[in-house]
Amino acid sequence: MQIKLIGDNIKILPNMRDIVNEKFITEMEKHLVNFDEDMKFATLKVRKRENKGEYKVNFNMWLPGKEQIFAECKSHNFLSAIVDLREKVERQIKSYKGKLNKPKKSFKDMLGFWKKISIRR
């Protein structure tokens, strides 16, 4: 998975990159096994809010079918912000996979449904 790490009002340090790789990317790879490497591109924007002393982390990714995965977390600790963000993204990816695996109804099924309704009247 390729993540473009962007720092806004903060310099991205090597230990921050390590935290993102260890706590975020490795876990996301488990959920995105069936996707091509070209599709596994995302942006992660980190902002340090000086006046409040907290980190604001945004994640943005597009999946096939024009599905956007977006999550945002705030925390005073960078590690907890990344972990919370990962949990939100995991929920959205599981929901997306559920939509992909749901069997689609054919026109004949829909027509049969409407016939049953009209017969009951």
C-alpha cells in the first residue's frame, strides 16, 4: 500500500513514518489483499494544532466503483490518533467489501417480486 504522508504545520519525522507503517499500513494490507497495487494509493495528512496541542489526522482513498474512504481523527497523542483512524478506516473497508459480496438481484427476480405483490391485492 502506498501512502503519501503530508505534514501541515509539522515536519514528518522518521519515527512518525515508522508509526504509520507499523500501526496503519500493515493492518490495512490485511484488508486490501485482493486489490491491485495500483488501487492501494492513499493520502494521510497530519496537522499539528499549536493552540490546542493536538494532532488532526485525515485519511483519503478511492476504491473501485467510485467509493471514497475518508476518515478524520483528533488526539493529543499521535499514536492514538493513528490507531483511532485505522479503526474508522477498517470499518469503512469492511462495509465496502460487504457491498461487493452482496449478490445482485436480476430483473427476473424483481419482476417476480412485483407479481407477488399484485396477486395479493
